[in-house]
Amino acid sequence: MTDITAPKTSTVARAGAGRRRNYATDLAARGEPMVWAMGGSLAIGLLMIVGILGLIAWMGFTTFWPQPVAVVTGRDGTVIAGEVFRSETYKPSEDQIKAMPADEQKIVADALGYADRTLYRVGNFDLYGEDFQWRNRFDVASVDYPADFFYIERQEWGVFIGRVAAMSLNGAETATPSVDALNEAVSAGQARRAEIIRLKTEEIGRNSEEIEELRLEAKSAALSYGAADPRTAEVQADVAAKSRTLEEESAQLNTRLAELQAEDAKYFVTLADVGGQTKTQPLSTIVRLYKPNDLSFFQKLGVYFSRWGEFIFAEPREANTEGGVWPAIVGTLAMTVLLSLLVAPFGVMTALYLREYAKQGRLVSFVRICVNNLAGVPSIVYGVFGLGFFCYVLGGTIDQLFFPEKLPSPTFGTGGVLWAALTLALLTVPVVIVATEEALAAVPRSMREGSLACGASKWQTIRWIVLPRAMPGIMTGLILAMARGAGEVAPLMLVGVVKLAPELPIDLSFPFVHLDRSFMHLGFHIFDVGFQSRNAEAGRPMVYVTTLLLIAVILIMNATAISIRSRLKRRFAGSQF
């Protein structure tokens, strides 16, 4: 008989009696691993950015700090004098290890066969034919820091490290002159050099330019009227008379220049290196001199800021490895500002047409795809296009129409700041178009409808309602375009940038902005110093400090644009309905 009070076991319970429930949740569904992965990627990216910026800042800001000069005496009796540039560990050969003293052999053995060596910047390239020399630690007998050694920066041949044996001022010679007397004589020499340069570039150079303009005027008359026309003969006679007057003035200026140069040659110093070799150095060719081992902290600060002032406001020298980068700063700013003026209207107008006027369909979608693809084209392709179309086609046509008297020498038919700006505008316009379209799309449709309902036309709605509220987004695109354009180098190498520009694209002579001139650029300056100079070690400090300056210039321009964008955002905050 069955007990009806006994609990009954269901079929489901009996079927699952042999299985164990799994209460675990799939880890991927919970999301924590992806959060850690994305957060870690962000942290690594930030560390990389901070690391590279920190390295550039450290190397850039410490480049101009004056370092002591060491006199290193080798075990074989050789003596060098120079700044410590850098040190490294390397593995010497077996023969080198056998030639070491016993104590050094033990040190090398304890270091698993590695030894230390130091690179010294010895300067005196005109005497040694090299700027740097290595010294192994096991070859060094002693290192001293004498207080009477000078560090002399020169217009040519780089630095000189040694002693000042004598100073001659117009025949009056002084043995072992003081630092104050030398600095006073150097200041007077720099004034003489500035007068010589002014006479060459301004007065003699201006006369040469006027003579060339007169020659072109006569050639233009012959092309316009014909060689046999009486008007051509009249112009040529007038040109010949004016040219004779200018040539007479140039002869007088050249005589004055020769007198100044002869006078300047009477002021010089006699320099002696650590080994006793001597040479005479005109005082006017010395940029700066000091005793590095005898400087106080505030004197070092004076040298440091003096070098920064020279770097920012002076012209380069010694194949761009020394001196300043003022022409490169002017060229970079001029090209970037011109780029912005060109790319902004074209990019904004294109985006306005695509978003507000064009009928949305396959054709517009295809155009947007093409614009997006243009952003991925390598920059060198734009450079080749700029060289072929802007320089040769447009520039050559302009020369034939407006400057025939200057041919075959090109005016606009070669690289210049105008063609460089147009090439980079073509490179960066997709960025502006995409950013502007996104900004226009973000303006609420209700604003457009409200404006149209009040009787405004479509253009009035765009002009007074849509564009002002889209302006922060448009400024974002312009900021990105400026940042990319200021850092591009490859296209510029084909359409206008040069190693050393004799004239600035912006100066005080009419018309003030010279669109046909070649220019220097900070990005190309970094490439040139880092990879094209005769000594990569000598150019490496300038690479870091120029990179730091380029980053600072881009940050300043971007900060200005960002501040304008922020004001526009605050102006229209809360105006949506």
C-alpha cells in the first residue's frame, strides 16, 4: 500500500539530480577585462607622449647651459681639452684589454667585458679637422679643470677651446688680456661687423637691385615695343644714364667697404689650444667668449639666456648647427598663417554646399567618400602635385604673362611660400570639410525651421543662425589643419623650403609679403641639421632645441585658436531651443 503522505519527486527533479548547477558568469560578459585593457592602453599612450615630450624638453632646455671644460691627459701623454658631450659603455677588443693596466682589466672583467668611454667636444675644427674625440677611461691618466681656459664661439669654424695668448687693438698688443677687456673689444668688433654687413646688404645690395631693375626695364621695353622702336632706344638711354650713376655710387661704397674691412683686420686675438698651436682670430668674428671653469651661477645664467636670445632672433651659421633660427620661425609662421587663410574659406564653403544645399544622394555620398580618402593620401604625393601644377603650370603661366623680362629666371615658376601654402591647404582641406560638416549637422534643425518661419531666407539662416553656432566645430577643424600643416616637411621640400633663405618672405620692403620667395621652415631645419650636417653629433643639440621651439610655436597657435573657440562656445551656450 502506497503512503500518500510521502513527498513526490518530479520528473524534472529526477532528471537533474545527476547534474551540478554552474553559477559562474562569463568573464567577457562582465566587461571588467576590457575596461582594464582600455585603461591600460590609455595609460601606456599617455606615458609615451609624456616621455617623448619630457625628453625633448629636458634636452632642449639644457642645451644652452654652459658646461665646464676638462683637460684630459692620457697615459700615453696626449692631452685634449673639451666639454663632456656624452658617455657610454662598450665592449673593447681583446688587444685593448691586454694593453690595459691590471686594475682596469679587473674592472672590465667584473663588468663582464665592458668598459666606459667619454665623448669630448674639443672644437677647434680649423686646427684638428674634427669637433669630437673619444677617450676610454682606461687610457686616461688625469682630468683637470683649469680656470684660465676660454670657450670661444665664432662665426666660422665652430667653437675654439683654449687660451687667449694676446690681443692686438690697432697695433697695441696686450698679453693675456682680462675677460672684461676681451668682452669690450668683442663688442666693438661686433659693431664693426654689423656696419660691414649693413653696407653690403643694404646700400651695395640696394644699388645692385636697382641696377637689375633698370636692366629688366630696358628688356621689357624691347619686348613691348620692339628692338628697333624709338621708344625702346629712349628707355635704354635713360636706363644707361641711371645705371652709370648707380655704378659710380657702388664703386664709392665698395671703396668704403674695403676701408672698413682693412680697419677691422687690425683688431684680433691670438689663440692657443691645449697643445700650444696658435692662430689669429679677428675680434669681429667672435660671437661670445667666457671662462667656463670660472663662472658663477649668475654668470652662467647670463650666458644661458644670451644663447637663447641668439637662437630665437639671430640667423643660423655653421651649416645651421649653430646660431639662430629666426628665418625659420618667420617662414613657419608665414606659411601657416597663409595656409589657414586659404584652407578656411574653401573647406567651409565646400562643407556648406554638401550639408545645406546639395541634394543628398549617391553623388554626394560619393563626394564625401572621396574627401575622406583624400585625408589618407601620402603627403609627398601632394608635394609632387604642387610642384607640377602650382609651380610649373600656374607659376610658369604667371611668369610668361606678367614677368616675361625676367625669363628664363623664374619668379613664380619655382618654389615659393604661396605654392607651399596652397599645397598644404590642399593637404589639410579634407580635415576642415569633415569637421565643418559635423559642426553644421550638430546645429538643431529646430533653429533652422524657426528662422525660416520668421521669414528669413536660406542664406540668412545659414549666415546668422547656423554658422555662428557651428563656429566652435569649424575652429576645431582649423586647429587640426594648422597643427598638421605646421608639422609637414615632405611636401615643402618640393615646393619652396630651402636650407638657407637669403631673404625673408615677410620684411619691411614693399609689398611686405613676398609670395614668390623661398623660405625656411622649422621642420625642415630639424631634418637638415639632424641628417644633412657634416657632423651629426654637433647638430644633435640643435635638433632637440629646434624641436622644442616648433612644439612651442604650434602650441601657441593652437592655444590662440582654442581660446577663440571657447569664447564662441560661451557666447552661444544655452541658446538652443
